[in-house]
Amino acid sequence: MNYKYVVVGAGLAGLTIAERIANVLNEKVLIIEKRNHIGGNVYDSYNDEGILIHNYGPHIFHTNDKEVYDYLSRFTSWYEFWHRVLTYVDGNLIPMPITVETINQLYNINLSCDELEDFLKKQAVPIDDIKTSKDVALSKVGLDIYEKIFENYTKKQWGIDPAELDTSVISRIPIRFNRDTRYFADRYQGMPKHGYAKMCEKMISNKNIKLLLNTDYKEVIDQIQYETLIYTGPTDYFYDYKHGKMLYRSIRFEYETFSKEEYQSVPVVNYPNDYDYTRITEFKKLTGQEHFKTTIVKEYPNSDGEPYYPFPTKDNKDLFALYQEDMKKEKNVIFLGRLAEYRYYNMDAVVRRALDVFEGGLNG
């Protein structure tokens, strides 16, 4: 087989760059995917009851990047909605992220928006040198809110104390000095109207794109002639773990279907302190689908299974730095995406990164 470009991995990063190669450069590109489907972790499907579910947990598209939004809009129309999340604390459901509504419900008080900032400043723990996620939370919201909302949820999510995690983990959670209880504040939010899988199929509908599923690229790559390899898998696997294995966090999903139209009042409810799961998602509330039954999923983070989240500790960053030195020496390999670059990307950031890599390295 002879292809100018080979893409390893059919997640959003691989699909985006393959689509650009095929449609802009009019070049043939082969995508090799180890799973039996495209889309990576955004893949969705209909279960036995006919309810559209997300097979790897909830994925809500949101962005302020108009170029990314317009790009994906070529392949889908959108079901527009504002994502809402509640957190179960002290027997009550309170809105997340933290807003004046969250604090008022948590403490049964009646602060105004102007008073919230002063309230949190009084709670905050002064920390001169912020090094960990625990430091971030304590410096922003203080000990009591940290223990009620952040500490145990983070321990369940990552399996270690927040004091051992990089600042990036809790820094991603916004605090708003207003009454906006939407989980995201981005200008563009929603779901592909007919699902992510349909959107992904349209992305690679060009005849220049060939797809090989159920295949580990190492089994076939020696039989393929190519000029450039675009790799979106784990970098440690690419190098046969020569420096050691990178740590990732995985999730076990437990699906349940109920013979009623609604399970909970919002799409996602977090459980920081109760039960072993971190959250429950009700899919119909994400997709707007009408059905007389409803399906939920409970998430149990663990250290085994598919790699979902790069593990943000100093030791792992140091280990990845060794692989980065090897990556710099590659002449015809581009490392792209969450696993290959060992960093957390939202969906829009993955697409943005792939578009930038294409423009900067392949379309020059």
C-alpha cells in the first residue's frame, strides 16, 4: 500500500487532519484505528431501547472559537442547549460551577453578586506559592468549600489527593461572581443534531480517505509506504515504553435504563462525597431526544482500561519530557492530540490544534 499520509487514530484530531488533507490537498490518506468505530471517545450510538447514548461518557461541545464552530458546522447541524450541572452536597442539589446561587444554597444565605467576592476572600486560605490543585482550591474558596465540593470528588476522579495533582486540574473549574448557572459560558454550545458518529462519518466521506478499523497500526505499518505519519495514540506505546509507561486515568461506565421519561432534573449530577461514582448523566437531557424510557450512566474512575485523562503529576510530566526529546528527533512523524501530546484538550481545542498543525506543517 502506498499513501502520502497515514493517520494513526480516528478520534477528532485524526479525523480533522485527515479531512483537511483529503479536501484541501486532494491527497490520499489512510486512517488506522484500533477500535471498531471512528470518533474516538466522542463516539455515540443507539442502545437496545433506541436511546442515543455516549459510549465513553458525556461530551458536550462548547467553544468561543468561531472558526472551529464553523468548521464542524460543515458536517452537522446543531441541537442548541445550555448545559446544567448540579452537585449533591449535604443532602441538597446545588448548581455547579460556583456562583452566588451555589454559595447561597450551600449556606442558606442571601448574598448579592457584589457580596460574593468578599465572602470568598474571607474564606480563602493565603498561599504564597501555589503548586498543587489543593493550593488552587484553598486559595480561591477556603477549606470548607474545598472539603464539601472539591476534595473527595478529585480523590475519586484521580485516585490520589489533590495535594499531589498539578494546578491545572482544579484551575479548569470556573468561579463566577454572578447568577449564571450554566456549566459553560462559551458563545457556541450544543450537540450534533444527529449525533457525533454521524458528524464524524461526514468528516471522512471523501474518497481520498481510506479507513482501516480493528487494527493496531504496528501490525501493518511496515507494509505501507508513506511520507508522513500523523500519530494520535499514546506516545509511550509509540516508543515501546522505552522510558517507562505513562499513567492515564480511565473510567468504568455503568449504564441503566428506566421505564420512565425522566431520571433527574438536569443532564449531569455530581456526587463528590456520596457513593463510589463521580457523576450520573442522563443522555436524553443532552440530546433533546424524546422517548418514553430514559438511560443514565454512572462513572467509576479507575487506573485500568482505555486511557482517558493524562495523569497530571510532576513525575509523569518528567517522564513525558524524556519522550519529548525523542519526538523532536522524528523527521516524518507528527504527534497530535490528547494522548500523543499528553495534555488535556477539550473537543474544540483538539480540532483547533489539528487545524493549526495542518496549516502550519502540511499546507505550507
